[in-house]
Amino acid sequence: MFVTKPSGSVRFLQPISDQHKPLPLVSAFRQPLRLPNRCRTVSFGASRYRENISGLTLETENFHPFDEDLLLKNKSHEVQPHLNGRCIYLVGMMGSGKTTIGKILAKELGYTFSDSDTLVEQEVGGTSVAEIFKLHGEGFFRDKETEVLRKLSSMHGFVISTGGGIVVRPINWKYMQKGISIWLDVPLEALAKRIAAVGTDSRPLLHLESGNAYTKAFRRLSILQEERGDAYTNANAKVCLGSLAAKLGLSDVCNLTPADIALEALVQIQTFLEQEDGYSTS
């Protein structure tokens, strides 16, 4: 008999026959934990109850936990052979976590991580993006951004974190479609909180806004979302953090770990590849 409880407990009951020795009742529990390294660990324990002459005895055995690192590794091993070395481009609004998730994906897939903003800065002698905007204007930056993307499009085995506005130029999509593009879709409220927490000095499109950090971040992000929202939908795959949080039973997307998001990105890449190439790992 198999019994589950809302708390995550699982109980197995094995019937006892008069012709056999009394058999055990086994119960198990499943308890998700959040550790300091922000990986979700699922631990299992089992208790065996055995009736004997002296009464009821309890024997407990614990099993080694497994975490999302193993899930990431397994999923990356499923997906990687079907990529054929194609680059992966992460697109999304500023603060959506493209760099963090990109580094995880690169590690798991055996790819090289690169950041388009960093490459633009190198092209301009190490000048920061904020300074490039200040000294040369946004148009100059966008030209350099497109040139960097053109060079990347001829390469293989890269995970690339792109700038938030890279999607506004159609030519950039032409280059990114040589690989696989993934949109990290994060609610504006969560983006504004992230940006306000670290400051807006490094964000040239936010720095001139007035008000406190959260207010000016949310106001400007809302405008940018209106301008770029349709462009992001050109991506081959989408990771919607709102939907992901709901699926995992979390009330706030801020409670998602980078591993949660990276794993979902791999799932969405796999779905795209199955639709494109007709393969299936199931």
C-alpha cells in the first residue's frame, strides 16, 4: 500500500501474513531544504518499524541527499550532443541574471562564457559601457555591439550574455539566429529590486532618472519593456521566472536560485531542439 501526505511524506505498508515472520512497516520522508550555497537539496530518510517479542522497535536509516547540481549535470548531458556546438545567446532586460545564468550554462555544457558588453568595452580600449554612453552616445555603442555580435556569430561553443538593448536591431537577430537565443523573462518589480539593491551608476539608461533607486529603476524599466517587449519574443526559447516560481511552489521569483533558472533554461533549449530537429530523449 502506497500512501502520500501533503507534507511530502510517503508511507509504504506491507501486509503481514500468518505464514510469515512479521514484516516491517516502512515510512519515508522527503524534505526540501535551502542551503547557504542556494542549491535545493532533497533529503530522504526511512524508518522501519518491526514488531518483536519485547515490543515495537525502531530502526532508522538515512540516505545521501541529492541536489540540483546533479539535475543540471544530467540535463546538460542530454542536451549538449544535440547542440552541435551552436552558441547560446541569453537576452533579456538589464538585471535579469543573464551573466549569472550564462556562466552556469557554460560550465555545465563545457562551453566558454562571454559577455557582449565586456567585449564592447575591450573594443573601446577598456572604457566602461557607462563611459561609452557618456562620451560617444548610444548609437556608437550599438554599432560596436553589432560588430561584436557579428564576430561571435561565426564561432562555436560559446554562451553569450547580451546587453538588454541588443534585441532592438533586426541585424542582431540575424546573427543570433545562427545559434540559439533564450529570453530570461523577469517581472519588472523583481528587476527593479535587483537593480536598486546594487545601484544604478553602472546603468547608463537609468542613471539620469530622478527619484529613489527603486522608483527610477521601475519607471525606466517600464518604458524599456514597452519598447523592447515584442523584440524579445523573437528568441528561440523563453524562461518565464513567474511561471517557474509558480511551478516550484514559490510565492516570489526572488526565491528562485540560479540553479533553478539554469535548469529550466536547459529544459527549454531541449524543447526547442526537439521541435526543430525532431529528436527526443524520452
